[in-house]
Amino acid sequence: MSKFFDGVPAVEDVNFDLFRAETLGIVGESGSGKTTLARCILRAINPDEGTARFLSEGGWVDLHAMTERQLVPLRREIQMVFQDPFASLNPRMTVQEIIEEPLIIHGFRNRRERQQKLLQILDLVQLAQDSMTRYPHAFSGGQRQRIGIARALILRPSLVVCDESVSALDVSVQAQIINLLEDLQHELGLTYMFVAHDLSVVKHICDRVLVMHRGKVVEAGEIDEVFNNPQEDYTKLLLSAIPSPDPDIPLDPLDRHALGL
């Protein structure tokens, strides 16, 4: 798969498999092509070349060979949780309208059926029923992200792309959302593509990881294998940036200088 902007490769020659009910982490520095790759998979942007084979309810399809009209029914099976839980929600719509919108777009005309699905998904993401009549500004960041997750899952997709979906949240709230995503995966059999720059989060939630640098995958493997025995210098550099929780480990000279010590 490749994607170019003004002749410069944003993603080039990327090949990988994503298996059912697993979580695949996509990591790398800013500008490495993580989000572009995710959006190419979703067809939010169109790749210049390559294929993306997806096992849908009707069998194998090539997402990149399909027209926009052909993609519409597949949108039920592939959804996305965005980075900013405030910017991704329409401030003029109530929670009920936000979560119900995908059902209406995909032809669920029965109001009672939509109401039942709405109540079920609110319970799954641990939001109270009285949330339905309120607007996004009335919620905390973590609650807004739960609304975004509910909107993504209301159609019961099989693949969910999480694009930096916890990076805008406080650390304590991050833990709650990560635990929620794991619980939902076990309950609904979800497959996650988890785009992130926080390697500590990736190590906790992912089964395998792709390390991207300048639009290419430089290392891939099981999460423990890559974290405990990285083969590429770039991977080692990324892992060295993870802060240590041990207060007895001496600071790097550059860190001491930055802190004025």
C-alpha cells in the first residue's frame, strides 16, 4: 500500500496482516505515516496503489477497488474512534442524535429498535440513560470519548480503528478508557487497529505492533518480542524515550539540563 502527497511518500510499501479479535498497534513519531495508513484502510483517503483485503460478512473484498457506493454497506463493519472526543462530536446534537445517526444512515427505520440498540450501547460503554438528552459540552473528556466509542460500536462493526483515541485524556481517564476497550473487545469480539505514540499504552493493550518511520514499516512482531528485543535502531530509540517509573534511575544528562538541574 502506498500514498503520496505532492510526490512525497507518506506511506510506502506497507504490508501486514490483521487477525480477528486481536489488537495491532501502529507506532512511530509524528509524521511517520501512522494516521495516513489508518485512513487509507478506512478509505477516508484513497491510496495511490495497493490493496486492502477485508473479510466482510459477504466474503473477501478489496476495499481499495470498491466505489464509494459499494463501500456504504461495509461502513457498518469498519468504524473509527477519533483522537479528540470534543471535536469529533457535533455540539448541536444530543447524545441520542449522535449515536443514532449511524443507524438512521444505514436504514434502521424502526424507532423502537433504534431506542433499544441505543440503550444497550449506553450500558456497554457505562453511560447513564439520562445522558441521551444532553449535549457534548455537558460531559467530561472521558465521557465524551465513551460517546464516541458508542457511536462507533452502535452498528456492531468487526474492525475498529482507534486513532490516538486516549492521547487527549488525563492519565487516570486513559486507564479507564483502555480497560473499557479491552472489555468491549472480549464481549463483542472486536478487532482493533490502535494508532498511538504512547508506547506504554501500546504495550498494555496490543498483541502485535508495527513500528513506522518515514512512511515505512521498519519493524513488526509480537508486542513482547519487539519491546524486549528490538532489532532496529529506530525502535530502540523510540523505546528509550519511555519514561521510567523508578525514581532511583539517574537522569540522562539532556534531561537534567532540560529541568535546569
